Amino acid sequence: MTARLTTGRFFGQTLRRRRSELYTVSEVRYPGGIRIPEHSHERPIVNFILAGRYTEYWGGERLECRTAETLFHPAGLVHSERFSKMGARCLAIEFDPGGLGLDDIQALPSQTAVLPPGRWGWISARLLRELKTSDDLSALVIEGLMLVLLSGVARRQRTRVAPQFVGRAHELLHDRFAEPVRIGDVALEVGVHPSSLARAFQRHYRCTPGELVRALRVDRASRLLSGSNLPLASIAREVGFSDQSHFSRTFKRATGMTPGAFRALFSDN
């Protein structure tokens, strides 16, 4: 018989938990080599993989899940998991979509999905920080982060018709975010005037091309900080910053934390 796990229940060891009527945030550790039988969850979950890796199976599908990835699990989806020898540590966010007042619950994914690059890494770090150093305002902070997170998840699933040149520009920026990028060069490559590209980009993606590049750099840096031991200077170069100080200033403005403090949150303690 397939187990249906109620909110806050997992097959792994729960290290920390914060619960309210609308959400439950749990830090969970899974031992190496464990195989979890078929089960489902009472509420949808956003799952941040803080460390480790595992394979998830459902409906004839399989998905390799690795450190620093963010996944969405719909409520009621029957699935099983097999963990690697190193096991895994995850931050699981279970939530009530109706209670949180999402505008478009139907826009949430209908099966397990790896979320594309975005602000997920720094949101997970801030949620983890609230779990580790909770005070009388932590519940308010967590709820605010939840709303940012879930509205982003839903928005990414909506079908939005954009001119072909806008989508192509978006792809180019994703491919080249670590390189010096000028909007004029991107506009020339997609065949429109820079001002036309800037207006259309803002309308369809709700940010400027420069803001997207900055967010992609910070997102990639957060993944490297949480999933590798690379020195900060190496990470700064890899994601496109001219020097470590520029990287640190930009990262702190975006996340509220220095790169070193961000990395420390993901240590297993």
C-alpha cells in the first residue's frame, strides 16, 4: 500500500522544523544508500537540495537530483527515491496554495520538476538562516520568502506569448551571462533596435537585460558556493565578475549576505 505522508513527515531524519497553518519548513537528512518506497505527500513541496544526490522515480519517469538544485513536487504524486552513497540533506517547504492566496494555483507544475535558474539558491539560504537563528520575526520573514518563492514558481509555468526576438535575446543572455554583454550587441544579433529590445524584454520578463544577467550571475555563484569548495576569487571569475570585491558587493546586495556567510549556512551543522 502506498504511504501518504502528512505534512511534516519524511522518511529521513528531520534536523529542524518551523510550522504554521500555511507552511512547514523542514531541514531533513537522508542516509547514504537508502531506498524510499512509493509514497505521496499531503501538500505540494519545494525542495532545495543542500547537499548530496538522489534519483526520483514516478510514472515510468526518472530524474537525477543533485546538490544546489531546486525541485517542485505536486501534492499526491506517487513517487519513490534512491539515494547515493553520500546521502543527501534537503530543505523541504510544504505549503497550502489556497491559504497563501496564489493568483494562479493551476499554473503550478503537475509533476516533479527541476526549477530553472533564478533566485532559488539565495531564498533557500535565507530560509535556512531563519531556521537556524529564529527569533520573534522569523515567522513573518519566512512567510514573505514563501510568497516570493511560490509566485515565482507559478509565474514560470504560465504560457506567455512573446515575440521571437525577445525569446532569442533571453536565450543569448542565459548562454553568455558570464561574459561582458552589451544590449546593443544582443539587439544587433536578434535584428532589432536596442530600445525596442529593452521595452519588449521588460514587458515580457519584468526585468531589464542587465538585471537578468546580474540575477543569473548571483544564481550561479550561489550554486557554486553551496555545492563546491572553490575559492571565492575563482567563483567570481567563473560567473563573470572582474574581481572578488565587485562580486562580494553584488552578491550581498542581492541576497543580504556575504558569499562567505552564504556558504557557511550550507555546512552540515
